[in-house]
Amino acid sequence: MNDVPRSFRGNSNAARDIAHHLHPYTNFKKHEETGPLTIVRGRGIYVTDDDGKEYIEGMAGLWSAALGFSNERLATVAYEQMKQLPFYHAFNQRSHEPAINLAEKLKQMAPVEMSKVFFANSGSEANDTVVKMVWYMNNALDRPKKKKIVSRLKGYHGITVASGSLTGLPHNHRSFDLPIQGVVHTLTPHYYRGAKDGETEDQFTTRCAEELEQLIIKEGGADEVAAMICEPVMGAGGVIVPPKGYYEKIQAVCRKYDMLFVADEVICGFGRTGNVWGSQTMNIKPDILTCAKALSASFLPISAVMVNEKVYQALMSESAKIGTWGHGFTYSGHPVAAAVALEAQKIYDEIDLFGHAKRMSPVFTKHIQSFADHPLVGEAMSVGMMGALEIVADKKTKTPFDLVAVGAGNRVYNHAVARGLFIRNMGDRVAICPPLVINEAELADLFGRLRQSFDATLADLKSEGLFKG
């Protein structure tokens, strides 16, 4: 017992958490040894832990809290909806006004004309639903072999069995026996890491499209490959912004092989990239669009899948043929979540949140680019209000540090937490994605703390003889 930290003893939050709570994305052995950081309240862009320490939430929680961490209006709407209709479902042609209103609103906002909106509870569920839609649709069209879906290495689309297969990250596959059959992955459109010596951005994007086409041909061509899914800007893979022209080229390949194009807007949707949708920023014309996270400003779990008329007609005809579209969730379009999401969209409109984010984007970009000459930074990349800094041991050769032996990204993260800032490191790639309500002074504070964290990491590495400079 004497080896247990004092804060973990007795009936403390930390002790009870260790005893009872299984966390996502966690090394359970490490958690037993070091315990949780417990957050107890939020205010604007800040959150506070149970020791009273306040942090700038530089990741908007999980890329999602567009309005920050306090909003009386959304709390009131949730309370009023709970009093009127706390729960109802959408099975068997039942409905309720919050879901109807939100579906109508999303269709009005869509980057291209859409036909119908299906509700789920998370981005993972939304993208899992897409896989089933693609399979169901091609059965309806009497194309039983046309089922394969192309995703990308380093893409992130969720963690359920199907969406986790679409995700192209090793930690989401290893020991889970993923990906499932019928999901294949193509190149990451990361010019900094993926380009060959002397290759221009245009040549790189052409090669991405050519390798996509070769993969499609290898997997059976138009007879077997049904769809491709992409985040407009890759999030958990490292905030990777594809070069100009990339999406035009790969969409042309998809059209050539009669494939649906799916835009995963779970992170990019609702102002994050400087437009309402990442599809608008990146010139994507999706057949299916998924969204979540900022749909409700993350005040309650809800996600949506929007489909165009071509997809809907196939779903409709097959459901008529076999008697039902046998898919859905108890909480699909939950009335409280839908009411809160609709109110969040009203607030976005009233305070011109998307306009504010667009105005802050150049300020954000300037701060990101100010790190380009830091000795540890190999690439400084951003679009809209999301960005990343890649840590390298040698800027000229792009040589990385050893992730395990050095853990430079973890060092930056730990220094940031010590300075009251939450960021996220994906290996040695550090992401920043603050609430969209952040103002210019708060951005300066955030990046000031981040620079201190990079400088402290640099000092550590130099003192340990791990960085020559």
C-alpha cells in the first residue's frame, strides 16, 4: 500500500477510477501506475481538473467542442426537451419534431444536393452505417460482387468493426484482427513524407491517383470496388492536408470505376477548415457525407449520414423488396440530442461562428508557421483552425527521433500539460485544434504555451545528448 501514490488511496476519484473505469485509447498498466487526470468543469475554451488547475483545451476535447465547454442555452434546450419528450425512437416509421427539424436543416446546409439524413450516435456508427449502405445498395442493384471499399493509410474513420477497418492506423488494427475482408487502403496524400526526391506536388498527386487506379484494378475494378471514403483533411493521422489538385484527380478515378465517394466530415464539418464543410474547402462532391462531433458542439452524442438521391433510391427499392431497411439504433435521432444539435446550429448562425473561424484562420496559420524555423520542427501544416507540427531530429534530412527511446512528441505533450495546455501528439506529430470560439488573444496565449513546451523539450534533448542541432 505504501507504494501507491497518496492521491490514489482510499476513496479518491483517482482510486475509484483505477478500480472501476476501463478507458478508451489507454495503456491499462500505465493507468494503474499513474492514474487519471480528472476534469470537473469547463468555461469557454478552458477546463479545470479536480485539483483546481485550469487548462486551455487546445484540441477542443476531441476535435469537437466548437463552442467550448459552457453554454447555458444548450443546457436549457436539453432540459426543456427532456421535460417534453425525453426519449423516442425512429423505428417503424415513428418520428418526432427534433429529428425532422434537424434533418431538414442538415439538407439545407449540405455542400451538394442530398436526399435523406440518417441519424446515429457517433462518427464510428455513422461510418459503419455507410459500409452497410454500400453493401445493401449494391445488392439492390444486383451487383453482389461490388462491395470493396477503399480507404487510406493514416485515415481515421472510427473504431467499430467496419469503421475500424476503414481506419488506416496500426494501433486500431493490431490484436483486433482488423481490417475485415473487403476493405483496402491506398496512399496517404502527405507530400512532406510521401513525395519522392524531386517530385513536385502535382506529380505526387498524379502518382496518388495512378496508384489508386492500380489498386482498384488489382481488386477487381468496377465489378468489385464500390466506394472510397476520405476525410477532407486527415485528423488523427496527423492533420494531413492533401496538396492542391489531389481530390480532383482521385474523384475522377472513382467516377471512372463507378464508385461512390464518401466524405467523412466528422472532424472537418461545421467550420473547422474555414468553410462549413471540408468538402467545400477541398472541392469534394460526395455521394455520401458523414458528420458528428461539432454537429451538437459535442454537448450530446449524435451523428448523421447524408445520402444523395442515387443512393436513397437503391435503399428504398431494396427495403420495399425485402420489407425493411434492417438497420438502426435505439438512439438514432434521439430527441434531446437532436434538439441540442439543432440549437447548436442556430447558435452557429446567430454568432456567425463559421465566419469567426474563417477570420481567425489566418491568425492561426501565422502562429503555426511561426514554428517553421524552430530547431525541432520539420513541417508546420494547417488549414482553417486545425494544424500540426512534425518533430524531427534533422530538418534537412527529415530524420525522425526514435519514437520509443526518445518520445519527443510525448515530451512536448507533457511540457504542455504542465503549462496548462492540452494538445495531442500522434507520435512525433503534434496537433492543435482549439474550440472555434477562441479569440485572437487566447490564440496567442495557446501558442505561447506551446512554444514554451517545444523550447523545454529542446533543452531536455540537448541536455541528454539526443539533439545536436
